[in-house]
Amino acid sequence: MLMRRLGAEAFGAFWLVFAGTGAAVVNEVTNGVVTHVGVALAFGLVVMVLIHSIGNVSGCHINPAVTVGLAAAGRFERSLVPPYVASQCLGAVLASASLRLLFPDSVTLGATIPAGGDLQSLVLEFILTFVLMFVVLTISGGDRDARRLGGIVIGGVIALEALFAGPVSGASMNPARSLAPALVSMQLDAVWIYLVAPTAGALASVPFQRWLHGSPGRPRAGGAGHGDGMPGA
């Protein structure tokens, strides 16, 4: 049922932003108690949990760049891209609005802001999302054993990339994750980077993954995403 799938995407995006950027906000207001490593792990762990919780409902894209990449790869219905992206952005914005109510003194609400030049973050976000999309495509097109480990692998990739790239670009890899806190906190100067680079990186990853691994069979009904074929699917 479409509404159930869209609800799962909104719910997943809400928890991704609430837990991930929430960890960054708590780290800010507690003078570093969570630490950068803790924030990176929060993002990786929440994605891992969500993949195994809602992957069998919506595919657990929870990321407009992933949705666009899967559609470009022929793994997802193109007609569903707009409602999926809208649901993801809605859930993310609701999460940032909730964090604003809980932490009114937070300046950025965990928004992704380049630490250096815009070009540096643009290239870095492109590469990070290229790798993330490559892993998503490989896992979702693999055998059942590979898909069973998808939550751990994809969550691990996100945590790894956030660990080393977070201090530079924020390691967003997700337009909805960056758009929501930017809108609510009105930190909009660099948000274009996090809309353009992840989407471009995901699209560029599709032909490379297809060339390296070949083109797997089309997914089962319901589309393929992070969680296709996970336990409970």
C-alpha cells in the first residue's frame, strides 16, 4: 500500500534526523559530551536500526539521493520518486522542528556547514555519496545473505564516512538530512551543496556499479532499497 510506504519513509527520515542531528545538538549544548565519534556512530546506528525495522515496508531509502539513484538504476519505480522525496523531506523537517522545540538555544540544529571552502565540501560530498550509493546498489542487488547484512554494512559505511569527513563537510550524503535543519535554523547559505553533490554522486555511482558488478535482475515487487530482502521482508 502506497501510503504505508510513504509513512515508513517519513518515519524513517524523522528518526534519522532526530537521532543523528539530535546527537550533534546534544553535543553542542553539553560542550562536547557526545563527541564527534559519538555523533558519527549515532548516524550509523540509526540507519542500521531503520533498515531492519522498515526495510520490508518501503525499502528504507530515507534519502532523496538514494531514491533518485535507485530509480536511475531501474531498481525503483520512477513515478514514486516525487512522493518518496516529499515524504522524506517532511519527516526530516518535523524532526528538526521537534529539536528546535527541545533545544531552542541551538544555533544550527546540526545543520551541515562547510568547514573550509564550498568546493572542498562539494567534492567531498560527491565522493561520499558515490561510495554510499555503490554499497546500496551492491547490497540490494546481491544474494539473500548479503541483504541480511545490509543494515550493518550500510550503517557502517555511513558511520565510517562521518568519522573522517564530518569535521570537514558534515558528511551529509542526504539532501533531506541537510535541508531540514537548514530550513528550521535558517542556515541556508551553503545548503545548495548538500542538495547538488549527494544527488550527483548517487547518479554517477549507478553506471560504475553496473560496470563493475554487472546488471542484476530486477527486484521483487515493492522496489529495492536499503532494506530489500532484509529479515522480515
